[in-house]
Amino acid sequence: MEDTLDEALDVFESVRGRLFGIAYRMLGSASDAEDVVQDAWLRWQRTDRAVVDDPPAFLATTTTRLAINALQSARVRRETYIGPWLPEPVDTSDDPTLGAERTEALGFAVLVMLERLTPTERAAYVLREAFAYPYGQICEIVQVSEPAARQLVSRARKHLDGERRREVGRAEQQRMLTAFLAAAKSGDLDGLERMFAADVVSYSDGGGRVRASKFPVAGRERVARFVRAFHTHFWQGVDSVPAEVNGEPAFILAKDGATFAVLGIVVGTHGIEQLLWMMNPDKLGGVSARDAA
């Protein structure tokens, strides 16, 4: 039995990255995704593996269904979340696609938009767009007919396309992020206004655990004044370390070697459209303090 369990573990570990990638895109939470993956492992142990023809497909199906159930519970909790909810950041420097075929459904802005889909729509979209699963397999995983699976993905695409703006390339995003950090630290009001889109929004996710704005701040002038207002004390003694988080350029912010925030931005053709301050300490486990040492 020990050898059999070792073999089961080898199979599981060979697809663990993919399973985590599915669960994380479904939930927007690294800690919740880890719980789902662990649950999938426990179920894999209890399964009669001799009758499983395709273990990776079985594990992907199990993980996705567990994630759908977990997402339904998570949404109930998020209804009472204090302040804006942002995804839990994950370090993708070693795995830029987080176990997927493509980086789709990994960036902060898209993960926030995915919250507006039904759990089944989200699952179908993630499996198709990020992991390139064929529709025949998607329909089995989410337990609908193949035409219904195609409709789920099509509906999700249309919904996201209706909200998604045209973003710039990675190099420009990195340039704007670096420029924003310099202007924010110096309190350069004019410089901040010049790099913001007219309808820029700043989101601060403290989750009620740390001091952070409980409401989004919107508009070029208001956001610029907001950022300038705390520049004299917020940045004092802060190390700002460039990192790749969720497949995008970001800065890990730390004091005395301890990470206290992750700063990301969304850049469109008219400038910075979103500032994302991820400050809830419960969400920073996926970006370790050593990264900002």
C-alpha cells in the first residue's frame, strides 16, 4: 500500500502546479486555492485509482468542482468584506503562467472582473482560456452539455470584453509603475496627474486589518491629491522591491524586511487606470518577506 500511495503522490505532484493554477484563478485567493488542492489530494488518496483512466483529467475535474463550491462560500464572505476586495497576490517569477498554457485570468484586473461571472461561467472560461481544455472535457468537468459549455465560455468572453479596456505592453506598464512610484514618494502632484487617466481609480484592500481607505478613490485630481496626502509618512523607511506578481510588474513594499503591501497598476492607452494597494496581511503569504529583504 505504501508503494501505491507513493505512486499516487508522484502523479499528484506532477500536476500540482496546474491544479493550483485552476483553483487560484477560480478563487482569487492563494490560501483558499491551497485548501482546495489539499482537499483534492485527500480525495485522490481515497479514490480507487485503479479505475481512473486519466489521472490528470480526474484531478483537474475534482479541483474545479471543489473550487466552484468554495467560490460560492467565498462570495458570501465577501459580501461583508471591509473595503474594496482585491485578489490575493502571488509571486509568478518562477512560474509566469501559474501552471497554465497562457497567462489569461491571472492579472489583477481580470480576476476582479471574473468575480462578476457565475461560478460555472468562471470555471468554463478559466479552463478554456488559460488551460486550453477542449470543450468536450470542459462539459464533463462542469457537468453541462458541450453546446452549453461553449455558451458559458462565449457569455464570459462577451462579459469581460465589454468591461476590459485596451492595455499597454509589459515594458510600458513597468515604465509607468516606476514613474508612479517616484512621483508618489516625492509627492509630485503635477507628475501624478499627468500619468493618470481621467477616470483613474485607486483601490486599497486592507480588509479591516490595517489602516486603508475603505472606499475607492476616483478621478485624476482626487487620486493625485490622495496619493500626495500620505507621501510624507507612508514611504518613510520603506523598501520598494520590483517583482513579478500575477504575471505583471509590481512592487513589494516592506519595512524592516517584512512585507506590508503589494503595489500594482493597470495601464491603458490613456494612462494609469487603476492603482491597486494590496495591504491585508492575511493576503500577503504568497509574496514572502524575503523577496523584499
